[in-house]
Amino acid sequence: MPEWKQWHILGNGEFPKLHDLLINCSKLIGKLPENLCSLTGLIISECSVLFAFHLQGMKQIVELSITDRNYLTFIPISILPSTLKRIRISSCGKFKLEMPVSGMISSGYCNMFLENLDLYRCDSINDISHELVPRARYLSAKSCHNLTRLLIPTATEKFDIWDSKNLKILSVACKTQAMLLCHLHIYNCEKLKWLSEGIQELLPYIKTLEL
């Protein structure tokens, strides 16, 4: 529906039993309904002027995918539902990862629930904090051209980084004996001249290695 401009909210909202929602409406403005309590998957694509979606009310959501949203600058990690396991952000040039504040870390909140973080063409990201996604089993950063530094979280089992031409530092977040990493793929990272000592110590345990 390329000409759809506004979702008119009626009553308390629509679709309380909706499980999956995919929106690809380039002219849609305003916000999504708040009553999407059964939603498990949300995909927002090319909705560059859609400015609000209320994840707090999505108490069953597992997967979130956002593509080509020029105005998306961050996702407030502190309000993400604990059911959310997978996030994919693609072609959002202004998007930055919200850093955890000290209170969230000390309270244990940032022993987060996310298991999968996939970033593609997010050129405003220059660092990915392991404290933000400490339980991410799969972590991927592709064509994030301003990414310069990355620490692989302890729980990560598979890590992909491609076409990140300014990446200089790639290391692990803790002592190597606590790491679970077994699949490591590094491709076309021009400024990455060597692997850190921590990663080198992991190599005997790696099952899949692509350089």
C-alpha cells in the first residue's frame, strides 16, 4: 500500500490476536496501534516517516526487524520487552545503539534477553558494547562502515563481521575460558591487521573459521 498515509486508531486499538505484522508503506506517518498484545513478530520496512511504535505493549514479541528507516536514531533498550530475542536493523544510516547506564548494569538488567543481534548498513554505529547484549548467541555486523571497535560477548557462539572497512579492534569481552565462540567469520575488514591475543587463544576451539 504505497499511498497509505495514516493508520486511524479506533477505540483501544486493533488486532489484539495478531501474531505477525509486516508494514512496507513508505508514506505512513503517525504511530502504530498500542494494543498488539499477541504480536510475536514485527517487520517495518521503508517506513521512513513512521515515528512511533510501542514495544512496551507487545508482551509476546520475539522478533523485531526494521529496514530503511531514515529517521530511526536509536531503540530505547531500557523499555524493550523481555520476550524479545531477535533484532535486525538494516539500512538505518542514523541508528545508534543505546549504551546501558550504570544503574541498569548494577541491577542486572543488562544481563539482557537478546539472543540475536543483526546489524546491516548502520553507518552511525562506531562501537558495539558487550554490556548491551551479553547473552547474544549470534552477533552480526555487516557493512557498518564507521564501526571501529567491537568486543565479542561471552555468550556469543557465532560471530560474523563483513565489509566494515574502519574496524581496527576486535577482541573478546572476558577471559577466554569462559567464551562459547565456535563460529567466527571475518571478511573484508581492511584496517583489521591482527586478531587480539584473546581471540587467538580461542582458535583451538573454533569449529568454523573464515578470514
